[in-house]
Amino acid sequence: MSVFVNGNAIFDAARKGHYAVGAFNTNNLEWTRAILEAAKETKTPLLIQVSMGAAKYMGDYASVKHLVEDEMRVMNITVPVIMHLDHGNYEAAKACIKAGYSSVMFDGHDLPFEENLTKTKEIVKLAHERGISVEAEVGSIGGTEDGITGEGELASVSDAKAFADAGVDYLACGIGNIHGVYPENWKGLHFDRLKEIAAAIDTPLVLHGGSGIPKEQVQKAVKLGISKVNINTENQLAFAKATRAYIEAGKDEDKLAKGYDPRKLLAPGTQAIADTVKEIIGWLGTPSIKD
């Protein structure tokens, strides 16, 4: 029996309750422990996800799943945890279904619309046969490439309805959001389009690129139907800042205290991730699990 839940009940409740549940990317052991510790302390459900690149860095999809399972066991994690593939292509989604993830994202936004929809339906069928939930994406999410930041396209209401009808369990929609660091001239989220999509479908909606969007805009989006908010860059920045402070203070050169020990070197950054995750859980309004 899997230690993970598929997330459908959690995100359906979030959509109806006008709050959101954080989806936090893991990049290694420290990230995994910090994210789980935050969920444990706040007593809130959690989605922990891995990108294709991070999974390759950590070994493979199965090794990431086993790491999360093992850490849940040793940390005595009792809150619901969803194990999710973030931005997976067709083959990655199938691999994670086979590996026993409880949730997968098939991101076919770069494919022609009909091919994206057809492959999404295939992933939905494969996943649902095993009790696994599926996230899809309509309207590309912006990002930075070669120093140029693109806003991404707005998801159309008709496309969103087509994917909802295909049976996806939650839907990422482009509403002006961006992966990575937001530029100073970013125009903000397109709330009118979000309202239109939320009025057209009951499917829980996902906000990608949650790191860097002003808190007030994220909270407004949550009230309008966003039920899952993806966070990665914010944790990376917090980790880097805390690690830099440790090194600039010369603590890594303290040989008597063994400040060069990687466990000590990485500890401030790990704590910074846990603190960041707890803060975000708080302003997403994720309710605690009652004992």
C-alpha cells in the first residue's frame, strides 16, 4: 500500500474552500527533509514534486520516490503527502505512473493542441486505472531564456474546458505567470481570464511560477479558484542566501568546530527552506489537519 495519496480530495476541498495547497519542488535530500518538516510542523497536507531535470540529478524517478518514502518513515510524517511529477513529458509521465507516483503532470503545451489533448487523454487513462491523478497545462507559462523573459500565452476558456472534459484532475493555466525570477516590468496576473476559466470549469486550477508573485496577487488568485501553487525558485533563493551568509561569515573555515562538514554547511540553507515553506503554507491559507 502506498504511503502517498493522489490529491484529488485535497484539491477538490481547496477549490471549494477558496484556499490553496503548496506544491514544493525537491532537489536533493536537504530539500526533501525541509519540505516534509514544514508540513509536519504546520500539520498540513503537502504536495512534493520533482522535475525531470532534478530527477535525473538525483538518480531517477524511482530513487526520488524512495527517498521521499524513507524520509517520511524516519521523520514520522503523518500528514497526507502527494508524490508528483512536475512538467513531465509523455515518457516521463508514463515512467512515474509505473514507478508508483500518486500524481503526475503531463505538460504537452509545446505540442499542437490536438496532439497535446490526445496524449493527455492517454495519460489520464493510464493513471486513473491505477488511482493516480493527472495535471495538464493549457496556455504556456512564461519564462526566461537567453536573458529574455516571455510572459507566456493566456489560456483560452475553450481550451480549458476541453482539458477538463478530458478528465484531468487539476489544470495549470497560463494567466501571465512566469517560471523563475520575475522581471521588474512584469505586468501581473490576468485575473479576468482566471475568473472566466474558473466560472467555466470546476476543476481545481494550478498556478505555476508561484515564486516571486506578490503575496496579495497569489491570495487573490486563490480566492478566484487557484487550488495548487507551485514553489521552487523561492526556496532556491532562500537556500542560496543562507548558505552564502554562512560562508561569508567564515564559519566553513572554523576547523575546530568542523564548519567545513557538509552537514553543517548545508544546515542554514535547509532551515531557510523549511522556514520559507512554513511561511508560504500560512499565507496560502492551507488548514491544519485535525488530530
